[in-house]
Amino acid sequence: MQTATVRWIENQQFLATTPSGHAVPFDSDRQRNSAPGAMEMLLAALGSCTATDVALILQKKRQRLTSLVVSVSGERAPTAPTVWTKIEIVYQLRGELDEKAVKDAVELSQSKYCGVSVTLGKIASISYRYEILP
């Protein structure tokens, strides 16, 4: 079993230590905003997870990816618990890329490999699209 540890610093500030030993600050006070909040980190985790999948799948397909930017936007429920209810992922890719390879990589990430996407998909509607830029 993997364990993350979260220590209270002061007010609404915390320091999380991940199972791999990395320290990540959190600030739940969105007015102070001295560090990311927990819910916004879920969006970042989703983007990172699926970006990793897409880059690796394209590499295995011998595609020449030169740039990948993944933007993750979300809407939250209006009342507590304010879970993510709608998430949109936009992949912007550059390189010598076959469109079918990109489409397959994105779909495989979303349906099979990205554990964050599969987890969040149980509570939120997730849509995605990709753009192959010149």
C-alpha cells in the first residue's frame, strides 16, 4: 500500500509528502493562494497522467512528437461536496504526426491507461479533443 502524508503548517497551509518522497505544498485558502489547492491538483494530475500516456504511445508508434500541451478545464458542483462534474481536455500536438496515431493514442489514454481519468470519470463527465498544429 502506498502512503501520502500531509502535515499542517499553519492556517490552511499544508505540506504533503508523496509516496515517492516528494514534498508538495498546498493552500486551501483560495484568497491567500500561496500554493495550489487540492481540487486544482486533480486537474493537473489528470493532465500529467494523460500527457504521459499520449507521449509514450506516440513514441511506440514511431511518431515524431515535438510538442505536447494538455489543457484541462473543469466545472464543479455548486454545493458541497463541490466535486468536479464536467471536465474538458484539449491536447495540442506538434510534429510529424499521423492523425490516426494521435486519435488512437488519446483514446487509449482515456479509456485504458490513465488511472486518473478513469477515476475522475466515475464522478465527472469527461470530454476531450485534440489539435495537430503546424
